[in-house]
Amino acid sequence: MAYMWAAGFSWMPQRVVRFQATPSYTHRSDVPKAVFSGIVEEMGQVRRMELCSGLSLWDGSMGEGWELEVAASEVLDGAYLGCSIAVNGVCLTVTEFDSESFVVGLAPETLRRSNLGDLKNGAAVNLERALPADGRNSGHFVQGHVDDVGVIEEIKPDGEALWIRVKPPARLMPYIVPKGFIAVDGTSLTVCNADPSEGSFDFMLVSYTQKKIILPKKKVGETVNLEVDVTAKYVQRSMGSIIARVEAMEQMLALSMRSMDRLDEMERILAHSVRSIDRVDEVERIVAHSVRSVDGLEERIQNVEQSLS
């Protein structure tokens, strides 16, 4: 006779060891935030994906929600209630498990952001346990917080390697750069090419990786969960205020340039006015000379008239 432990420290005899959270189990403050590496540990298999009613909520009331049960082996080593396991790159909390499978709940936001809602019984999924604090990270820091789904546009063999091109939502493209990190269905991958004009990126899978993950089994048109490198998000957030200030300065500079153009135009008008005044002065000098010439002519005429008389 085996025994099962449930939150509340009650011991109950069971024929199969099955750990299950009771309504009294709500939170483990001693559990650190989960971080993953994107190095898939095994491929599990979906046992069931169903909408369950009669779920105990935090306030003791009853509700309904989606539950996912996955058959696994390696990721169950060291498992406990409330531990985190990434399923196709989505960080999920274990609510029930035994030696052959585990159960997780799927929140509405999880279903909106990822492709887990499309899973069918028997489907293969990538699985990874959260990294221990002193564990080695052979991939990159993956939060398990999927940003959105992308669509596979092309799958192309290249010798023993496999090239896959994916079209993500446009809002994610600024965070995807050549040789940068990205998690695709929970797999840490290096971006080979990123084309903002076409709104797509690609990566390459070596033969070893192809055997360890679900990506090669997918077809063109199918979706993949995407999580961009969180570092890029922090950089954008930290640079946001600086960019705003630079843009404000650029606007002020443009306004100043327009003001300078107007000043140049005013100077040209003033210069033209000065030239016009100079021409008037010249005309006045000519007229004055003409008047003096006329005055001298009148005097000469008077002298001639006096001599004749």
C-alpha cells in the first residue's frame, strides 16, 4: 500500500502514488520564479486536454477551467506540487502528478497567447523543468512567458540540417535580430536571418536537435509559440525616454531650421530693399545734376539775350 501527500500535511493511503493539490493549497512563497534554458529535456505526449467544471477556486467557490495532462518521465524527476514545467515554451504550474504524468491548468491568457489550445490527445510536446539556481544554461534565459504565435512559412532541408522560416506578428519583429536568441516552442534557437521588409525570420536545426524536439514534425502553415529575448524588451523600455527626448530635440531643431530659413528670406528681402534704395539715391543724384545743368543753361541764355539787346 502506497501513500499520497496532499497540501495540509494529510497522509492518505492510495494504490497509486498520485500527488494532487487540495483547495487548501494556494501558494508556495518559497518557490522561486521559474527560469528555463530552452534546452528541451524530453518530448511528452498529451493525454487529455479538457474543460473541467467543479474546480475549487481560491475563495472556496467552484468554477471551470482548462486542464492539460501530459505523459512524461524525465521532467517528473524532482517534481513537486507547484513546480514549474515548460510545455512548448509555456511556463505552467503542476497541480497534480504521479510517476507517469502531470496535470497543469491553463488560464485564458495562456490560451490567447499560445497555441496550447490547439493540442489534441496524443500530440507531442516539448518539455523542460525550471533551471536550478546553480544549473548550467546551454541555451539562453527563457521565461516561459510566450509573447505570441508565429506561422511556419517554409521548411527546407540543407544537407543534414533543416532550415525553417517563420512569420511572427509584426510587433515582435523589432526584437528579432540576426544571431540573436529566440525561443520557438520552448526551444532556444539562434536567428540566422531576419527580414523586417518581409516580416519573417529563419533558423537552422542540426540533426541532433531535430531528433529531440517537435519542430521537424510540424508542417508549413502550422503555428509555433514565440518568446523573444527579454533583454531586447528591457533595452527598448530603458531607451524609451531617451528616444522621446531625442525626437523632441529633432523637432526643435527642425523648427529652428525653418525659422532660420524665414530669417534668410527676410534678409534677402531687406537686401533687395537696400538695393532699391540705392537705385533711388542714384536717380536723385542724376536729377540733381540735371537741375544744376538746367540752372546754368538759363543763366547762359540770359547773358546772350543781354548782349543782343
